[in-house]
Amino acid sequence: MRYREVGVLEHDRNRATPGVTLIVRLRGKGAYLVGMHGEVLHEWHFPLVPGNNVYLMENGNLLWSGEPEDKAAYNGETHSRFEGGDGPTLKGGRGGILREIDWEGNILWEHINFDQHHDCRRLANGNTLFLGWEIMPGEAAKRVLGGQSGTELNGMIYSDYLHEVTPAGDVVWEWHAHSDMALENYPMCARCQRNEFAHANACAPLPNGDVIISFRRLNMIAIIDRKTRKLRWEHRDDSWGHQHDCQMLDNGNIMLFANGIHGADMPYSRVIELDPNTKEAVWTYKGSPHYSFFSPHISGAQRLDSGNTLICEGQWGRVFEVTPDGDIVWEYVSPFFDPNPGSNGNTNMMFRAYRYAVESPQIRGRVSI
């Protein structure tokens, strides 16, 4: 695709939510805080491409994961916070090195687990929650339904787990899909490969300690009960087309990015807010026409304090803010391009984007707009 314009394309000063937006290059080694006019106000540079989610915590530091280029350079002797193992051969969303990074780029904390992928979150108690991959035990793999026959990875199926680790790297809580889910009740999309079951791509803690999780290959979001490790709430909708970025809003509803593939003849994406009690959509954003807004993978959304919603159309490096009525009041296309492995061109893709007020705990007035 040829990009005709980059930077800020729309800015309604009366209705847009003032702040700075975190832009992270998915195939590059940089992150930027961008002002409302598209100006770079602060930046970080990393030695590795990100393992997808990167965000600013309330202590003002970045929580970042990176995909190691040379795993042999990391071992238990030189890195104390190391869970070991070589990690899976799966690629989409792979991370492996978790770090807390301050404003100046200094590494304050590190934990290495080559199984880690997609999402990581700092918890209120100071521990860190993250997604990982593991090989399913043989008996569990036989119970997996759906997917394309014969597409296992060397006869194996990977599945997801969650680890909560202390600052010292000790695992204090864990959850495993192969043992904590009734696998027969969750057939995979018939068009997905069987090399991986479910493909979790988001995890986020809830105020009571439970965890909300998104399973892309099941077209399903769920809430894991922390005490029982069972799914206490779930909702599947194949029309979502392999969603991303589920999250509980302050009003108790759940918002997600419905990517929109493996379904409609003319694919398009949506951002959907659900009432978890009725499981009905109470708000939806679609493009006009519908196909004008479409990212087949990655992507996310953030409900802002103003009531507007910031949307990351990740495939195209596009971030835009909409009102509750769906009016676009701020629109930005990332000008940061990097080589895209497996293709002949460059990409400005991003996994998610986040808006922070200048006076927020994350920014603390360290930049001005």
C-alpha cells in the first residue's frame, strides 16, 4: 500500500481530548510520545523489536517486552530473573524479555521467559502478569476440536498460560489453558491452524484480582476466577472475526476490537462495548463505509476520560479519536516505517496506542502541549 499522507490528518480542538499519545513501532526499535499536532515530545530506543504491548505505568515508567534476536546471549548465570527454556517456534506476538524502563531509558527491572508473548501487565501489588506459550500434554491435545486438520506443529499443539511473578522473578500464581479449561467446549475456528489452541492476545487484571483474557482463535473473551482458575464468565461471537484488546471499562462494560476476518464477505473491523450481563452491544464504532476501517490483526481501543474513544487501526499505523456519536475528532498516521519481515516493503504497524493527559501519573508534567 502507498501511504499518501502521514502525521496528523484531523484535529478538532474543541472536541478532541488533549494529551500525548504513545506510538510504538511494531517492527522497529523505538517508542514516541506524540503531541496533538504530531510533534515528538519524548522518545525511547530499544535494542530489540517489541513483543507487542508496551505502555506507561502509573509510576511513570514503561513496561516493555522485547523479542530476543539471539537467545544464547541470555542465560541463568548472567540474568537472575530467568525462567529458562528456549521458547516456542511460534512467531506472532512473541516476546521473551520483560523490562521496566524509566524516562531516560534506564532498565530498572528485567525478567526473561522466552515463552512470553503478546501482553504483560504490572499489578497493583508490584508483581507482573504475562501470557506465555507451552506445549500441550498429549492427552490434552487430543481433546482440541476444530481448526484445519493436519496443521499441528511437528505433531504438537501449543496453548497459553498466565504467570504472575514477583519483582524477584518468583512465580506466585499461574493458570494453564490445557488443564484449567474444558477443552471440548471450545472448538477453534475452522479456518485456523492447529499449531496453537486459542491464541490469547490480551490479558488484564480486574479490581478483584480476576483476569480478563481474549482468545483470538476461539472468537471469545472470558474472565478467569483467580481463586478457582476457572472461567467464571465467557462470551463467544464468531462475527467478531478474531478480536483483540478486551478490557473492563470503569462503567462495568467490556470493550474489544473486533478485527473482522474469517466471516463477512466484505471484511471490516469494529470497536464494540458490551454489557457483560446481557452480552449485548451498547455501543459500536464502524467505518463509513464499513470497509474503510479494517485491520485484520493486532489493534485496540482506549476509552478516554472525556467519553471519547481512541482507536488503533494497527495494520495501517493509524490512530484516531471518535466521539460517542462516531465523529472523528483526531486522526494520525504514523510516519515511522520499518522493514517488514516476509514482505517486500516497509510497514508502520503498531500493536496498540495509548493517550495520556499531561498531568496524569504516567506523564507527570514532563512534557507540555
